[in-house]
Amino acid sequence: MKNPFIQNTSSFIAYLIVWSIITINHILVAKILLHVRIDYAVFDAVIHNALYMILGLSLWYPSIYLSIDKNKIWKTISNHIAGGIFSTVIWVYAGYFILSNSIENKQYLTFLNDAVYWRVNIGLLFYLVTVVFYYVAYYYKGFKEKAQNEAELKSLVKEAELKTLKYQINPHFIFNSLNSISSLTISNPDKAREMTIKLSSFMRKTLSSNESQMTRLKDEVDNSRLYMEIEKIRFEDKLEYVESFDENCRKINVPNMILQPLFENAIKHGVYESTEKITISLSCKKEKEYLKISLQNNFDPEGVSRKGEGIGLMNIKNRLKLIYNEDNLLTFDRLENLFTVNIYIPYE
């Protein structure tokens, strides 16, 4: 793993700015508090801080090699103590050698000799701060990568779950439609043939958009209307379908095949169980920050409810939660002989 200050231009510039600030403070302390001549103070500050700036870049590699999660804590600490002493000795000696051979002023040389003790302490402090910073940068980068990988994994899992849920609908619908066709093959072959043609058309449209998770509400309603035409052939006057839409609703994107289970549920628990005419109505309007899609059907309260696995409605609920990360986007309302299912799509 490369040093972040070398790898990234902006980070390297920030690194230079930090050492420039340290150098300026070094000059001020040497001039104001220690009364060193300004030219010697500048030379002293530039040499020492430039040396440690270069040395500090190399400390990234022992920091990564001695990572806490890969080594025992005592080994890490002992190695860093040795590293701190070694790097400090190198830094103090290199600075002393350069400056003592460059400046012959006795007053400054006396200052240079007297300053060795506190330079050792500053060198150890620089080492500690640099290593701690590198550890923070290293683990922060690892945390970001881990979070990104987890987010990508969650996205893949979510996509797989959505596809699984959506693909459950197709065999469920085909099974119901083939049952309808089967019941007509003997009693009314012409209608069975018409249903087969419409089913073929419906499946062609469905499969053509099978990879897409989202679709315009207009296209979703068109597909559902074709399904209702298939069932209308079978039930004739016993079934009526009505639509009521705000015009702007048709352009909104909704999950693909989200309405199909609603219609199947209305047919199964409404038309099948009633001897009277059943009206299925689909409506859509904007309600606060949501697009509210409602499917309503009347039913026979005395009819015997057909039991099923509930795949359709649970499918809708799970898909809505996965896509929009909100609960309660699917609600039910049963009033006397009317059953209403509401889907709420966050309005964007």
C-alpha cells in the first residue's frame, strides 16, 4: 500500500503545508525565545524540518508492517521504541553534521550543541505523532474500503432478492392463466384459443422487460389491463374492470409487475367466491409525498375464502421494502363487502 501523501497530490500538498507551519514556528521560537540570529534560525529550521519531512514519509512503511491487527501488541510497541530511537538519532546527527559544517559562528555552534537534548525529545515526539497519524490513516482507509465492500455486497444481495421476488410472479401468473384456459378448452374452445393468444401477448411483453426492476406506471397498467382482458373472456359479465387515474401518475416509475399480484388476488378472492357481478377498480393519485395506487373489489361476505400461500401480496410488501427502504408501503382495508389494497410509491 502506497503512502497516502505520495499517492495523492492534495494530501502531499497538505503535508508540505503542515511542515511549513512547523518550520515557521521553529524560526519564531529560535529567534524570539532563544535569541538566535534570524539567518541562522531560518537555516536551522529549514534543515531540521526538511530532514524530518523526508524521514517522515519513510515511516509509513514500518507503520504498515507493524500493524496492530497483524502483530502482538508488545512486539509492535518494542519495535516502535527501537524505530523511534533509531530515526531520532539519524535525524539529530544529520542535522548537526550539516549545520556544524556549514556555519562557523561560535555563538550558534554553542546553541547547536546545547539544543541536542531537546531535539532528541522533539524527534521522539515527531516519530510518535507521525506513526499515530499513519495508523489512523491506514485504519480509516481500511474502514472506508470495508464499508464500500459491504455496501456493494448489500446492493448485490438486494438485487438478487428483488429478482427472486419478481421471478416468483411469472410462474404464479402462468399457473392461474393456464387453469383458466384449461377450463374453457372443453366448454368454449374459441374463447380458450382467444385466451391463449392474449396470454402469449402478455408473456411476450412481460419477458421483454423481465430484467428491468422499474417501469412506467402506464406500461404496468397496460400489461395488467391485458391480464384483465384474459380473465374477462372467462368470466364474461361476471367481471367488470374500471380505471381512474390522475394523468401525471402514468409517467411515474414503479416496480415492474407490482400490480399483477393485486389483480390475481382480486380475481381469486372476489370473482371466484361470488355469484354476483364483481367490479375491480384501479385508481391512482398523489397523496402528500407519495403516489397512492389503489385496487378495490367487492366480494361476497358469505363466500368461502380460498386459502393460498399468499405469495403475491407478501411479494409486493417485500419488494417495496427492499426498493424504498420503508415499511407500511402496502396497506389493506376491508369495509363491509369492499376490499381495498393500497400501494404507496415515494414520489420523486
